[in-house]
Amino acid sequence: MGLKEKGLAVMTFGCQMNEYDSERIGGILSQEGFQLTENLEEAQVILLNTCSVREKAEQKFYSQLGRLAEVKRKSPSLIIGVGGCIAQREGERIFDRASHVDLVFGTQNLSRLPVLLRKVIETRAGVADVTREEKSEAPYLIQRESHVKAWVAIMQGCNNFCSYCVVPTTRGPQRSRSNRQIMEEIEGLIRENYKEVTLLGQNVNAYGQDLPEEINFAVLLSLVNGVKSIERIRFVTSHPKDLSDELIDAMATLPKVCEHLHLPVQCGSDKILNLMNRGYKAEEYQEKIGRLKALIPHIGLSTDLIVGFPGEEEEDFAATRELVKTIQYDSIYLFKYSPRPDTTAAVFSNPVPEKIKQERFQEILTLQKEIALRKNREIEGTVVDVLVEGRSKRDAEKLTGRTRSNKIVNFYGHQDMVGRLVKLEIVKGKLYSLEGRLLN
Ligand code: SAH
Ligand code: SF4
Ligand code: F3S
């Protein structure tokens, strides 16, 4: 390819799907002889996998890209590529904003990367391609970061068009992978000794609705549950409107499916849920949570919330606050509404002033901190199974892993425990993690 040494750095912004896509980029380009590196100075090619979900995510990317202009001035042969959701939306407009970018690729044409990169090297001109590749049964090439837990995409795209959200535009319509393709990827994980798999998609519980065969997400879960050496199954993200009783039953009965559900509610007011085009009412959501709690008593629950959506009045916000109090989530990903280009909500009237958004954000944050801390303290003294993922980033003396309910536990242990399930007593519940003690 005309590159003597082929160091490749991939910088990832955004969600787990982007993390997974970056692992695919690593897999595809390592077949072309590239060596992944985290050191930008060793890289001949730097690819930025971008996120467009909120304005802040975009700003983060553009300031990173700005810093790379200096790096490129020092070594002009460096190739800079931009992929992901901003690239998909902006296409070659990226070149106008940043002339040091050589390549723009999309969210749906990763397998064309080798061809596109070759073109950049041969022509030394900017190349932009954000077209969608044909659906293929070919296995994904993936260089995974973790050796313990693996992500497996079961679908791409989203059909929901929540009024605030860019994802259906940046990722395209929902395309489920065939269960054969998914199971092949998971079988491949067994050979490499993976213990945990997380099934990924923007709306996993709508899996199969776009396939000709009779299959749904609950059935897929039972297939994965049958894979021998996989010990734990997780999945993100689920949409409340597609959470069927069949799926709740599957979660309650399939032994490997972990007792955790991330179920974004977004807000507690029906008026706002309707404006968001979410397709459910707060009461229906609460009923489903009630069923989950009844059938899976120790279930860990998490959610996404947006405060300050256009038209959110004090009483709407109060409904959100009440919902948070009633449900008692283990964790919340809380966001201030951020208007996005090409979404229907971008032109909605009655924007909420920034000051009020900030106050509401702070109020939920404070409330949730109390709830999370209390819930984590409640499990002090209990014994949990933890899948050990590696050394703790904060304290290299300790190992870290997660409970089935998805709580992070740090504890003193031996390196050879990484990749294994261990029993721990919870000795301390903190805000975002637990401290454990190894039981023999
Ligand atoms: N498909 C997933 C992920 C969507 S993005 C899902 O439906 O959950 C993750 C979260 O970002 C969303 O759940 C939502 O809470 C938040 N989000 C999306 N667009 C946003 C916007 N314009 N402003 C603020 N938060 C947003
Ligand atoms: Fe966006 Fe809604 Fe699709 Fe999630 S379900 S990706 S929030 S449109
Ligand atoms: Fe961001 Fe795209 Fe994911 S907008 S959240 S990287 S699907």
C-alpha cells in the first residue's frame, strides 16, 4: 500500500455501537497489515470514529480534530480519516471545515475501508464515501479490546425516529443480522474463551421484525443461552414499546441472561413522551417495570433521561421526578436536551431556557445520587458472583469486574482471576461502585 510502517490509531467517540465499529475497523485494517497503536506518534493513519447525538459530542470531536491539524503539519504524510455519525451526516462537507482530513467514511460502509484508504494513498486527494454497502452474510472481522467480554451487533440502524434523535438518519433503517451470522460470531468467541456477550443494537428488542424468517429477540436470547461456554448474556439498548411479556419471561427463565435491564424512559410526562414520539405512556412503562421487578427480584435497572425538552413545563418535570422516585433506578444516564440538525424536534416551539435545564438536571442528579448510594449500601454484606475483567483503572492494586446486575466491584485478588467468575462479599457500597472481599 505504499506505507512502510503501518501504525493505525482509532479514536472513538460515542456509544457502544461505535466502540464495536472501532473494533471492526481494527479487524478489517489489521488484515491489511496495519498495527493498532494507542500512541498517535506511532500512527501513519489516524481514524476518528465520531458521534453526533448531542452538540457536546460534536464539539469534542471538532476540538480533537483541531489538535490533529498541528500533528499533521509536523508530519504531512499522516493520513487522517473521519468516520461515524458526524461523517455520515456531513460527508465531504468535513473537508470544508478541516482541510487536513484525507478520508471521510460512513457508518454503513466499513468493509470498503481498505479500498478507500488505498485510494487516498494513491491519489493523495481527499476521498469521501458515505454510501451504504449491500447487506452481506460475511462474518465481521473484529479486533476486540477485551478478552473477557465481547460485543456482538445483532442489528444496525433504527426505525423509531424519536423526534430529538439523529440516529435513524446517521445509521439508516433497522437491519437485523441473520441469526446464523450472529450465532457464528458467538461460536467464534468460544474458541477464544470469552465468558460474556453483550448483544448490541439501537433497539435490540425489535430484533427480527425486518427479517423474512419467524424470529424475535426472546427466541434469539434462548439460542445464545444454549451456547455452552458463554456464562453471561447482556443486551443494549431496549425500547420500552417493544418490551414484550415473552421477553420478560425469557429474561426471568434463561439462566445466562443477567438480571439487568437498561430501559430508557426519557421522561415521566405523557405530553412530552408524545412530543418525543416514544410510542408509550409513563404508566405502561411503570407496569412493565413492575412485572420485571416481580419476576426478577434483584434486577438492576438503568435508564436514559432527557431534561429540558421543548415544552417541558414544571408539571412535566415533576412527573419525571416522581417516576425516578418510584422506580428507584440503580443508575441513570442524564442528558440536557440538545437540538440536533434534521430532527423534527429541532423546530419545536417553547424551548426550555438553559438556566432551567441546568436546574432540572441538577435536581435529578442529586436525587439519583441519594438513591444509588442507598441501594448500593443496602447490598453490603451480601455475596455476589463477579466476572473479573482486569485491573482497576483507578487502583492498579485491585481487580475489577461486574455483578450480574451490572454493578462494578473492585477487590484485591490475583491476576490469574481475570476472565473467571469469583464469589465476593460486598464490604462497601459507594456511589458508582462497590468494594468486595474475596471468599474462598
Ligand atoms: N438507541 C438507543 C440509544 C440512543 S442515544 C436508545 O434508544 O436508547 C442514547 C441516549 O441519548 C438516548 O436514550 C437519549 O436519552 C439521549 N439523546 C439522544 N438524542 C438526544 C438529544 N438530542 N439531546 C439530548 N439527549 C439525547
Ligand atoms: Fe434514537 Fe429513539 Fe432510535 Fe433510540 S430508539 S436510536 S433514541 S430514534
Ligand atoms: Fe452517537 Fe451515533 Fe452512537 S450519534 S450515540 S455514535 S449511533
